[in-house]
Amino acid sequence: NDDIVQPSNGFGTHPHANQEIFSYILEGSLTHKDSTGNQETLGRGHIQFMSAGAGVEHSEMNHDKENECRFLQTWIHPNKKGLPV
């Protein structure tokens, strides 16, 4: 996906399972928070890998009040299910 997140907007908490997820920030910043206790704000050029294995919930939010965030996200479905998170 090639996503543009408007200022003060984003993707609320949602589930993923049996996926390896790769995110790359092209413009702006994006805050990731997940059910395993991880939280970080990623800026332009940052890369994030997340293993959703047996299941994880997470959100991605653009907390900037003026600037959009644009990021690429790829979901890889491994051959084996239930990999560790």
C-alpha cells in the first residue's frame, strides 16, 4: 500500500495475524503502537518490521497537526502460520 495519512488522523487499533509487515516512511512522521507494548514515532526514511505471527493489534497515527504522512506498507504472508510475534 502507498498510504497518505492526513494531519491528526490515522488508522485506529486493528488486528493482523500470520503476516510479516514492512513499513517505510516517505514523508512526515507516523506513530506506531501495538499490543506487545511497543510504541515509537517513525520519521522520514525510517523502516519498521513487525511480525504479526499468532496475532497482534496495532495502530498508526499521524499526530502532526499540519503535515501529511506518506508511507509504504507491505504485508508478507509466510508459508507457516503461528510464527512468534
